[in-house]
Amino acid sequence: MDWPILSTLTFLPLVGAAFILVVRGDAAVVARNARNIALWTSVIAFVLSVPLWIYFEPADAGFQFEERVDWLAEGITYHMGIDGMSLPFILLTTFLTPICILASWESIQTRVKEYMIAFLVMETMMIGVFAALDFVLFYLFFEGGLIPMFLIIGIWGSDNRVYATFKFFLYTLLGSVLMLLGLLWLYFQFGTTDIPELMRAGIDPFWQRLLWLGFFAAFAVKIPMWPVHTWLPDAHVQAPTAGSVVLAAVLLKIGGYGFLRISIPILPDATVTFTPLVYALSIVAIVYTSLVALMQEDMKKLIAYSSIAHMGFVTIGLFTFTPAGVEGAIMVMLSHGLVSAALFLCVGVVYDRIHTRLIARYGGVVNRMPLYAAAFMVFTLANVGLPGTSGFLGEFLVLVGAFQANTWVAFLACTSVILSAAYALWLYRRVIFGVITREDLKAILDLNKREVAILAPLVALIILFGVYPMPILELFHAPVENLIAQHELALEGLRGATNFAAVQ
Amino acid sequence: MLYTLIVFLPLIGAALAGLFGRVLGVSGSHVVTTGLVTMSALLSWVAFWFVAIQGNAEVVELFPWIESGALEAMWSIRVDQLTAVMLVVVNTVAALVHWYSIGYMHDDPHQPRFFAYLSLFTFAMLTLVTADNFVQMFFGWEGVGLCSYLLIGFWYHKPSANAAAIKAFIVNRVGDFGFALGICAVFFVFQNVEFEPVFEAVPRFVGTEIEFLGGHFDTLTVITILLFIGAMGKSAQIGLHTWLPDAMEGPTPVSALIHAATMVTAGVFMVARLSPMFEYSEFTLALVTFVGALTAIMAATIGMVQNDIKRVVAYSTCSQLGYMFFACGVSAYQAGIFHLFTHAFFKALLFLGAGSVIHAFSGEQDMRKMGGVWRMIPLTYALMWIGSLALAGIPLFAGFYSKDVVLEAAWGAHSAVGELAFVLGILAALLTAFYSWRLLFMTFHGHSRASHEVLHHVHESPPVMTVPLVVLAIGAVFAGMLFAPMFVGEDHGFWGESIFVLASHTALEEAHHVPLWVKLSPTVVSVLGIATAWWMYIARPDLPGRLAAQHAELYRFFLNKWYFDELYDVLFVRPARAIGSFFWKKGDEATIDGFGPNGVASRVLDLARRATQLQTGYVYHYAFVMLIGVVAFVTWYLLVVGM
């Protein structure tokens, strides 16, 4: 058997965390070593993930780098593997983790050791969730990733962190319990939790619907969809910068990925049934949260609401079952991973200096921080979906797909073209443009080298994928084609069933 | 290679000045941006020779951009006759504006940024006009919108400039909303977004219907109307025009390049480029004609009473764009593009001339504080005259040829909407001449109303500014008579296959055979307009005030720009903010949180407080729940296996 690269990649951060655990000495030394170990571990993980991309075969629709080991029981195996839909998310995770650790370099000064451990554990969980091909394994990683996130918000967050963590906890608890029930039912019924096998299980349509709703609870909270989204703005506002980055860039995507990996392929009939519900909630999310974003006074809250609107595009795209729509949705997720990460990092940059996120406390920042203003501009434009940035492509493809599925959906989703420009440019104007009036801003310093090192790769990737997204897009073709073919089969089955009923 | 250079030289300039502006310094930035754009301009004329004169249309494919299912879009450079004309217009004006800006912006501290934006704009505009598919066109379309936003808000310390920049972007996005949906509709119907295959397939879809927003409509009408909404936004047509006058907050060279000669004409270009689609929808064509005609007259009535010199010229631009649109609407695309071509020269001239005036008056833009300086700045004065003569369509000047053929084509369409366009166009021509000479008289003649200090400083601009003006003036004089036979002559061979007109649409043909009074009336009303301006602002300077007082209602209606801004504020801006607040406070906070997590959380929080003083107590709860899950799972598993 080949070297188990997926497991190595998944558990490498845990090894790093173990090293940090045994670091001893006085506080300063421990903090320094913890930071260095965390950074090096995450960099090595990133370097390891690159060959994954190089040796990946995009034309193959099946799972690659598969590993299967007996585990809990018959039917519950340790099954890992990736396809073109999961690979980019793993790359996104390994790419952003070093950036997050660098972003926490100076802003985290208390309990550095524990913080770095939490971050590395989270990285393991996130890679794991995208590589897992067994539902139990998926569930463990899915839930396991939340614990370090709770800790990061609850311990290193802002003033109202306890409230935010509780809210986050309550929402995700609701979803997780229902998903667990569904998972139990599946195992009870089919004696396996292997995802590829469950795809072939042919579940009874009635049970499909119940299961779908159970899983939907978990994934809808995670993405999040309206109206179970209100935990997100609070969690973002309270989380430390790097926490927000991971939350927005990767954790939210697990919800979308869940639809892609679990709900749609395993429960195809129910997916068809509930598509209108998803459209309706997504449309509400786009219009509603965009308007709410317009009125925000806190930078992080504004970006959080804009994230929810963007995730509305994801859910629409996934449920159009057109190549453009589904590929667009995945692209929106990836692009949002980069763009929201970058925006939260930008907020972090000025927060570290002025210690407030209130938009009204800023203004005229460009006068002192031209480099920062330029980077922030690129990210704002990507958030607005300007062609030439990665933000455009996904949203455009989703719109193209949605138009094929339902013109009303496309029409209403397209209002985001106007609304996103309004809230994003309005934010930019109030923070960056104008004349500096406040004393503390007059001495504010532009990006330092560490911050440039954090933001520059993001600028480069956002523009690169805006102009030449083919390396990413070509990963999606085969698995998405497969997904749609499966879906069409299910659809025919449904029609057949109705015809059959009609004949009877 | 030639075409690739034309498109990418300005980008290289923009990147160099933008990224290394501090290293290059001010003059270094001037050299790279202006030099490369000038080179691109010269090459454009070579391309014009190859393509337009010799008829070698060509498409250069660069590399793939998007592939998703059947949707494939390439980065490519399409150069046909229509593109060649646009290349010449865009690059020539861009190069001259770069030169002019070296003088105009000489004491600005952020010149590298300014020149980087200008060159970036040029690049975006070039990608727009050389696009070979809808998506690349949209890229250029949004790209020029971005640069326009950046340049309007260039002086970011001015709140008014920031507001104008955002307004421009958002109003344009309303248009882009239509454009984006239009592209979706094109792909939905044709399963393709490349121009050639779509155009070839168009005739097969004539008379078919698609379902759109619950109704069934003619396929091509839906698509073309959606696309035309995009054109209306970019070209500031009635309803979506409100951003253009505000855009004058940007530096004047920007107004000349973007908001007169190039970007705002993108809508006209789009309609001409997509003529193989527009031709098959009579309804859309009538709509285009109607919107154009209405814009022409509306903007002219507003321009007539404005006091800010740049706003007068801005409304004039808006009005002239209306002419171009109704020309396209009656299927005389060639005439529309011809007017676009001549307009680029004389309107850029007028804007840069206005800039020169503002420069002379130490930054003053209010014409009520000018006057009596024509002897002090004779060159600017003469150039402004040339620009105005061309704009008013006085014989032999460029505007004469293009405006006449536009109006004659409107007449020649022999349709109700065509005749409406003709009548409104003639009326607008009267007003055009009137406000142009009102501008000239208020700015240069009579007693000066400027302060002594300002008057003392009045001076002619340096050669780096006046030479580009002279070049534009040459264009404003000769562009019409030189190119009229080619662009709109009786032999249509010039355009090749770049513009498609149905054989039954004969407006341009008919334009050559109109009654004498139709031919003469534009000139007659123009002379009349000039005479009226002379009467009101030279002979009887007390008249305008009395007229305004007599017709106070009407005057205020025009002065306040038909109350569009106020209307939009009430209809869109305030409701959006009110609804946003409502959703936030009443929706998210009161309803969802109130009934959901907060209700539950307060219970849990009580428990948690009692149970533990640790801040991280909730984690144990969470871990506990997970544990229960795992325990339940294992128990049950054991049961099943045990059995």
C-alpha cells in the first residue's frame, strides 16, 4: 500500500500540538516555542498538501488516495479519500492555517501555548472532515472541530465572549443531535456508515425526507442559512482575528461541503423535494442579510452578514444541479474562504492598533496606511464580485445555473450585485477615505512586514483565480458531472414513481 | 502580436506606476504610463489601417478563462471594423488625456496613483471593446466602472467626491444587474457565450418564447432588454443617468476621458456590437429609440440652467449619448458609432477646455463667478469655440456630419418612434446650441464676476495641456468631413460584418434621401439657439433672471434635474436603510434571537453560573453531550452486535 498521505496530513498538526504540550520553561520561552512549533507544523502541513494537488488526477471522478482500515466495527471503517470537490478545501485549510498563526503572533499574549494547541487540533479536524469517507468519521471530525473553536472564542475572545459562545453552542448542538440521530438510523438500517456505500443504498423516500431534515439542521446552522444564522455575527465579533478567519473561511464551508458529500448524493429524492425550501431560504438570506449588513456599525458584524449573503449563493448553486451552478457554488465557497479571511485579517490589522471595531471610530486611514488601503480595496472588490477577482466567477456561475433552474431565483439573487456594492463600498469609504480627525489615527502605522507576508499571498491568489481559475475549475468537472448524473437518475426515478402511481 | 500590444501596453504602464510609483517617482510614472499609452494609440491607428481600411478582421485567442459545463469563455482579442474604430477613439483620447494630465495634475501629491488609474482604465476599456464573448465584455464593463469609481473618488479627502464615486458605482451596478441577467439568459437560450456562435444561432430563435419571472415573453426581446438595461447604466440614459453629473467631482481629465469620450459610450458600443441580436426585436429597438430620444431632450433641458461649467458639459454628454442611442434604435448603428467617434473629439476638447478655464480661474467651476477673460486666455477661448461649433453641428465641423445623419436616419425610419426621436432631437439641438453659447458667453464675455485676486492669476495653460487640446480641435474640425463617406456613406462596405442590419431596416439608406427641410432644420435650429443665447446673455443680460422668475416652477424643475435624486432617495435609499434596520433590530435581534437562543440561553446561562465559576464551563457541557452521543452509539452497537 502507498504511503497514507491523507492520514499523515490530517494528524500531523496533532503531532505538533503534542510537541507544544510538552514545552516547558518560563512563560516567554513557552510562548515563543509554541508559536514557532505551531507555525512550522502548519507550514509543513501546507507543503505536504501540495503534492496532493500535483499527483491528483482531475479527470478521475472517483475517490483518490483512498485509505481503509478496520475500525470500530464491521461497516464502520476508517475510510479516507478525496475527490475534486474535497481537495480544494483541504488546500484552503492548510494554506490558511499558517496565515492564522502568523496573524495571532502578536495579538495573542495570554495562554499562547493553549491557543496554538487549539489551533492545530482544529486544523486536524478540518482536514479530517474533508477527507473522511465514513459518516462516523465525518461526524467525529465535524463535531471535534467545534470544541477548539468554542475555546478560541470563549477564552481569547472579546468582552461578550460567553454569550457568543453559548449561542454558537446552542445552535450547533441542535443540528448535531439531529444529525447524530440520522447517522444512528442509517447504521441501524444498512449496517454501514461508509459514504460511498450509502450513496448506493437506495433509501426509502419517506425516510430520506426525515433524514434530510435532520442533516439539514446540522448543515444549515453551519453554513449558516437564514433563519439559523444569528450565532454567526456574534461569534465573529467576539472571536479573536484568527478565530474569525478560520470560522468564516473553513468552518462555514463544512456546511456546504456536507450538502455536497452527504445530503445530495445519499438522499437524492428528498433533495429534489426540498429544493424549493432551500431556494426560498437562500433568497431571503441574500436580500435580508445584505440589507442588514448595510446598517451595521461594527466592521466584523458587517463582514459576517455579508458572509451569510454569500453563503446564500452557495446553497442556491448547489441545488440548481447544473454544472455551472454546482461548480459556481464550490467556487464561491473557495473564493469566500480567501476573501472573508482577508477581510477579517484587515479588520484585525486596525483592531490591533486602535482596539475598536466600530466603523465610526475610523476614517481617513488611507492617509497613513496606503498599502493597507490598497490591499483592503482588492478584498472589498472581490467581496463585491468584481470580474477579475475570484469573487466574480463563483457568483456568476451560480447565477447562470440559477437562471436555468428558475428565473425568479436568479433575478432575486442578482440583487446582490447592487446590494453588495452598497454595503462593501460604504464600509470602505467610512473606514479608509476622508480626512483623519481622531488623534489616535494620526499616528497609526502602515502594514509591517509580517502583515504584508500575510496579506500579499491572499491578494495574489484572489487576482490569479479571478483571471485564471482553470486549475481549480478543472478539479470540479468530473465529480460534479457525476453528482448531477446521480441526481438526474433520482429525478427520473421520481418521475417513474409518479407515472407508476398514475397508472395505478 | 500587434493587437496584444495595443491591449496590454496600458496595463503594463498601470502596473508599473501603481506598484512601483514610489520608486519611479512622479516623472517616472509619467513616462511609463503616458509613453506606453501613446505607443498603444499609434499602434491603434496601424490596426485601424489593417482592419478598417484593408478589411482584415481577426480574433486572437489568448488563454481559457472559464470552463464549466457547456459554458466556455476565452480571454481573446477580437478586432473587427467596429473594434478598430473604438480602438482609435479610446487610445487617441486616452493618450491625449495622459499628456494633458501631466500639466493639469502637476502639483498633486498622488500623481503615480492617478496615472496608474488612468492607464488601468484604458486597459479595461480596451478589453471591453476587443471582447469576443459576453463574459469578457462584462469584465471590461465592470473594470471601467471600477476605474471610474476610483478616479471620481481620487481626491478622497472630499466627502462629495467619495459620495459621487459610490453613487456612480452603485447606479452602474443597477445596470449591470440587467447585464448579468442578460448574459445568464443568453447562455440559457444559446448554451454559449461566445459572440460568433450566438449571433449565428439568433435567427433560429426569432419568434420563440421563454419563461421569465412567471410570464412568457419573446426570447430575443427579453435578452436584449436585459442587456440594454446594462447599456443604460453605463451610458447614463434616463433613469440611470443620475451618477454622471455627480461624477464631475473627479479631476477634469477624468471627466474628459471616461465621462465624455470613452466609458459612457460603452453602452452604444454594446448595442452596435450586439446588433445581430437587437435587430430581431422590434420592441427593444423601439425602446432604445424612445429612451435615447427622451434622454437627449431631458439632459438638454437640465444643461440649459446649470451654473457649474462641468455639469453643463456633463448634461450635454448625457444628451448626446441619447442621440447615439436613438440612432441605434432606428437601426442606423453606423450613424450612432459615427456620432460616438466625432463626439469623442469635440466633447473631450470641451471638457479639457473647461479644465483649462477652471485652471485659469484657480479652481473655480461656477460660471456665475467667471466672465470677461477671453482676451487673457485667447487660445482656450478659440478652442472652446471650435468645440462648441462642433457640438452644435455647425456645417463643416465634425458634429455637423454625425448629428445630421443621426437625425436624418431618425426621420428616415418612417416610424412613430423614429419621428418622435427626430422631433425631440431637433428640439434638443436647439437647446444644445443655446447652452453651449450660454457657457461661452458666461465664461468668457461680459464683465468679469471673479475676484481681483483670481483675475490677476488668470493665465493660459502650459503647452503640455494646450497641445493635446489643439490635436483634439483638429479632430473636432476634420473628423466629420474626413470619415463621413466611410462611416455613413452610401456604400456600407466599410463596416464589413461587424454591424448587422436587417434588409428591411432602411433608415440609414433613407437618411440620404430626406426632404430638404429635414436636412436643413438641425443647422437652422442651431443658429437659432446661438442667436437666443447671444440675445439673452450679451444683448439683454437681465432676461434670464426675469424668465426664471416668471416660470419659477419650470425653472426649479430643470435646475433640480427633474428631481430624480430626490425621487430615488424616497423610493430606494431610505426604504433600503429602514428595512435593513427593521430586519436587524426586529428580525434578527427581537424575533429570531428572542425566541431562539436567547430564551434558551438565559436558562442555560443560569444553570452554568450555578454549576461553575469557570468561564469555559460550557465546553464541558458540549463535551458532555458529545459523550452522551458516543455512549448511546456504542451501547446500541453493542446491543446489535451482542444480539
